[in-house]
Amino acid sequence: MADAWIDGRPVALRAAATEAAKLLKASRLPLVAGLGTDVDGARAAIGLAAQLGGVIDHMHSQALLRDLDVAREAGMMVTTPNEAALRADTLLMVGPGLKTAWPDLDARLIERPPAPETAEPFRRRVFWLCPETKIRSRHQQEAAIGHTPKDLPAVLAALRATLAGRPRRKLRDAQAIDRLAVELRAARFGVALWSAAALDVLTIEMLCGLVNDLNGTTRFSGLPLTPGDHAAGVLEVCGWMTGFPMRTGFARGFPEHDPWRFEARRLVASGETDCALWISAYRAAAPDWDGNLPTIALTGADAKFRRRPPRVHIAVGRPGLDHDAVERFVPTATLAWTSAKHKSKAISVAQAIGQIALALASDRALPC
């Protein structure tokens, strides 16, 4: 089976890397997007973008930057999934998309037993605020408040007002909100969970304000559920290599961060970029933008592209499955080594970019 293609025709890896290098070298503003890769792949991709004076953007940066905006502007108190599972006696599940963001939510958090040293009696209570579907309660300590996700800002505002003893607008869930306020005050260790993919920045800021309010009388933290494709891990790599998150450009010889100016879809739609390097190693995903942009794709061999095959397509392995990798370990929110579960001959993103970098014949070394 072929592992590299030019215009859909199988070629040798070296030929594909050479063609990719030609496209990138001729580009006035290359875009390195997708960025679904492990730590080594992210380092290589960011280094290449810096060398070429290009732009970096992750496929899930919109959701990541919502949480980051709140953390930068208003502050955010957070914990890890593992700490929440071991110690939280009160879970506040906020908004839609939680089980999409964390498919193992029930087994890994809600139904997981507490740490042995947790004080007895331990009783985990679960409250859902404005979920997208009706919650089927499995036990008495699980309840839903709010009817649709559209109600969430009003419900959060009423809950904060109740906790602070301030007047609030009349809501049909007023009694349920009063009861919830009592339960949250009684928490020994509470955790609020949300997915930024489903909430806007102002709603997240209001929720983090609620967490801060509760910390005045008890222990409460937030747990933002990050998107897939190693988005949070790539965010950390961007931070230590550039000082900024994704949506950063290097056209002036140094990193500049601008969430609007360096958004991948906008750059493609406006014609500001004339070549893209698309990376998706965790799944065979193709870019979702329209147009005839010359594209170099580092993704699975079975990726389905919208109109035509990319100019260059190099098949890469999945981190942690086809090759060893350093990835963000979700339970503890730290970077960790992952051994390949089914090691194969598929090359990694870092190796593919290394081949392209060699073909560029540049004297500039990639930054670490």
C-alpha cells in the first residue's frame, strides 16, 4: 500500500517531500493548520512555520481560546479529572456537549469510587444545568435544572444572585435553583464541568465567577473538558515555543498572536494564504475549508477530501498506536510518554516534517 501521493498518484516518500518543499518555499504565507499531532509533531510543525514565516492554527482553537480568554481576562480556578474523580462529592455538569467531549464521563468520573482516604460518609451528588437531552437519573442524587441550553445564561445568573443573596428575575426553575444553591453551599469539594465547544466566552466567564463565589465558603473548582486531537497538548507546546497559543504568525520574523487575523478558515477564504500544510494524525480528517488552495496533507491514508486529492498527501501513523509518543495525559493534565500499542511502519508527523525540512535545503535550524 502506498504511503505518499502527488495529485492522487502514488509516489515515493522522498518525491512527495520534495514536492511539498517546493510548494512551501514558493508560498508567500504558508498556513500550518489542523495540528492534530503529538508533542514531537507539534514541535516540528511550529518550527517549520517559524522557519517559513508562516501561520499556525489548530482545528479546535476556537474552543480552546474561549477558555483561554476567560483565564487571561478574569481568572479561572481549575482541577484535574483525576482529582475530581477521587475527591469531588458534588458535580455541577454545565451545558451541552459534556459526553461528546468526554465519552467515558460516567465510568471515569460520575460512577468512580472516591479515594480511600476520603472522609466518610461520602455521597456524590450530580446536578445537570441545561443539558442538551433529558437526563435519565440512575440514582436519587442526580437531577437536571433548566430546559434547554439556551436557558443557561439566565440559570447561571439566577444561581449567582441566589448565592449572593441578591434579587433575581422570575424563572420557572426558581425553586430548583434555590435547592441547588443550598446543595452547592454544602459541598465539601465541588467541581463544575463544561465544554467550551458548546458555550460562549461570556457564559464561561459567568460560570467561573460562580466557582469563585462558592470558594468564599467551601472548596470548589472548575474542570474544562478540552477538545480532541491533542488540542490541549499542542496548546502547551505553542506556549513554551512561542509564548503564545495557536493562531500565531511568524511573517515578521517573530511570533505574533492574533485570534482573528491568524484564523485558518479566514486566511483561506480571504486568499491571504496560498499554501497549507494540514496535519491530522489522530484521525483521517481532511480540512473543512472550500477553495482550490494547494494543500499538503499529513493524515491517514483513508482521509476523504472534499473536492479533489491534496497536491501532496503523506500518510502518517497515529501517536500512541503506530509509534511511541509524548502526549498530554488527560486524567492528570500532564505530559506523559505513551508506548505504541500496535507499532507499525507508518512514519510520524515529526518524521514527515523532517523529510520536508531536509528537502527545503535550508541552513536555518528548526528551534527546539
